Amino acid sequence: MYRLSMRPLSIETPRVLFDISRLVRSYGKPFGTGVDRIDLAIGLDLLQRFGINCHFVHAGIHGICILPQDLGQNVLEHLQQAWNDDAELKIKTSPSKRLRLWTEPFIRRFLAASGQIVSEQTTYVVASHSGVGKVKGGMRRLDPGCKMQRLIYIHDLIPLDYPEYQRPETKRQFLGFLDELTDAPVIAVGNSWDTHQRVVSFASDNGWQLKATDVIVPTLDFKPARETPLAPPVKAFLQDKRPFFVVLGTIEPRKNHLLLLQVWRELAQQANPPRLCIIGKQGWENENVLDMLERCEVIKDSVFVFSGLSDFDVQTMLQEAKALLFPSFAEGLGIPLLEAAALGVPSMVSDISVFREIAPPGTIFLNPLDGIGWLAEITARAGGPTDGR
């Protein structure tokens, strides 16, 4: 269980319009990703600071709509309670009220509400790489006179810097998102100095009108997750006392799971090998990883995949692990590294700029291509190939 804290965004206007699109889509999720939680932290801060002058916009299948304030507030409070286990929060909006998002006439949701909100006194804030900017012509429809100040919180430029690790359409979609939001002066806020440097360089190359830039690195406010019964597969896994390592995050190419599977193919041929615990949902472009997981008989007794776990499940597994493994080729920040540090769990990570920026003392840095190096460090941390736990 963790919540992310952030220094407040610097906003000069008396009113804000927060793009809540991603959080509306996440309303029913039992837990949020790092991007989700940053988006939520920013939305909650804006609501607290601006109160009745915090408005909400949503872009979805019904078009672009400015939501009733109590509905936007309900979304934020519901997710705060669901993801951060905030028992003090009380949901103020009834279930029937929530359904208004899908049933209100379009003309009420957009035209009638936008007149006073879309003005020089308002800053549009998006912190999710989503929302109005994903709708072609969306910002021009929302703000045809380019009256509002625009602030983008940017998590990474991975779709542009590393398109080979994304779905084929992702680069085009992300460029479209940025084009929608940067055809007028914009404030660009990065989640790390590494992201900031990449954004400033890209902005210069592409003629953005940067009104200002900032760097706001999220910090993790940790508290133990509320204890719940462990999921049966987790309980069974932990009853086996062999040492294990955890890799945490969506299974996608840039996370470099394939390197770990090749390392475990070597380890599995030794006596009493350590285990690898992969925690994360399946992403995309993973044919090689899935082929190994499904067909490589050598690793079947030492590599285990878990998804849909509770915060308590994840915390328990991390605390029992020998180390967190994080061999990514590219990251915008690296929330699992912050989680492991909060739990006092050592980490072995890729030697990339952003990890050098946020990693705690004692972190082991390895080239993401150095399979022999990862094999040696994992073997040493496990206590040697014949060590039992």
C-alpha cells in the first residue's frame, strides 16, 4: 500500500480544468498503476487547493464533456479510498448520480458548461498522457480561441525514444496527443530530470512554445497494506522456502523479462535454483516471453507468474524476496524501485539515467544486456546455487 505525494503544480490562474479521463476509465480497478496514482495525486491536490474552482473534463465515447463537479470529486474520492485504503473518506455521490456521466445529453455536458470555465482565468491540466489530447481536434473544440493556459505532466517520451518497445500505433498516437496540446504555449512538467531533459530537447526540435518547464519527482508515502488473507497461489508459493526474486510490472518488451528468463534457464540447470516471481499483467508484443513461459520445460519449476494481486499480496512477496529485479531498457521513473526501497528490499536494476537518479544507496546497477552479470549477481544474492532458504 502506498500513496504518491508531489509538490503542488505551479498554477497562476484562479481556476483549473483537470482532465479526469484516465481516472474515469480506471474507476472500477482494484489498484492503480504508477501513472494512475500520480494522476490521482495531482487531481486530489487540485481539488483541495482550488475547491469550487476545480472543474473536470472527460473525453470518451460520448465526446468531450465537462462533468458536474460533484461527479469528478466522487471519482477522485472513490479511487483514493480504493487504491490508498483511506478509511476516512466518505463517498458523497450516490451510484445513480455516477451514471449521469453516460446518460446526460451531450449538449448539457459540453456546451452549456464550457462558457465560463474555458477562459483566460483557467489552466487546463492533464497528467495522464490521455484525455482531450487523444481526440483529433479535441483541444480546438474545447478551447477554440486558445484562451486557457495548458499544463502537461509528462511521465516519459518512451513511445518516441523507444518505439520498438511499443505497439505499432503507439508512436503515432502519442505524437498526435502532443501535437494537440502544443499548438499553443504550454507548461511542461517532467516526472524526473531525465524526462525533463528529453522533453526540453524534443520541444526545441519540434517548435513547441514552452511558457515554462518544471520537474516534480513523486515521492512515495508508504504504509503497510491492510492485512487480508493471502491469495491461495501466493500462500502456496511462500510455503516453499527456496529463495526467490521478484520482478514487478506489466510484461512488455522494454521491461526486459526475456533476459531474466534466459538467466533462469541457466539457473534452473543447477541444483536447488532460486525462483523467479513475475508479478504483472500481460502487455503486448510478448511472443518470445510467452513462448518461453509456455514451452520451456526447464524453467517451469522455478519461474512463476502472478497477476491481479492485492497490495498486501505484493508487499508480502516483496518483503520475502531476496531482491527486486528491474532490468528495463527504458523507464520514465520506476515506482517498483521506490516500493522496494520503502520496504527495505534490495534492488538490482538497469544502469539507466533515471534509476541513477532515484535509486537508494546499495542498489546494484547492471547493463540490461549483461546476462552474465545478472546471472552472477543473482547467484551471489541467492547464496550460491546449492543454498537453501
